Amino acid sequence: MTIEPDADGVCIKVRVVARARKTELAGMRDDELLVRLNAPPVDGAANEELVSFLAALLGVPRRSVIIVAGARSRHKRVRVAAINVATAEAFLRPA
């Protein structure tokens, strides 16, 4: 899994599958965290759901999760502030 330390938290490589049956972690694909989202990729709905889902999963405020690259792509880089690599791995590894 690609979780890299950042100046104020971590960056996570994420691959998104929109319009899934339910929002969930679905393991790994090509060294990216695979996240299935119930929302469609229209008007930023999938991005909003991804941010909300990761914030709830990692136990951080929603404002701490920012998509820094790939807002219009399936392949995204997400920055999560106020968390370290070990904590992020602990929450995301069981997926």
C-alpha cells in the first residue's frame, strides 16, 4: 500500500470505482488502495463521498482530507492531515 509521510500528515494513493453497490474498502489494486463508492462520478459526488468515507474511517475531521491530485480521474492522491503513516496503515491494512 502506498502511504507516504507528508509535511502535516500522509498522502495515500487511491483508486476509485464509482457507482458501486455500496461504499467500502475493497483491498489493493496496483499498489493503490481500492475504494468502491456508491456515488456517481458526476458533479463531484464521488469525490465528496470519498472524502467523507476516508475521514470517517480514519477518525479525522472531514476538513483534514483533501484530494490533491486526480480529482477527475479514478487514480487519486489524497492528503490526510493530523495522522501518521502507522496510524493510517492500522486503519486501512485490514481491508
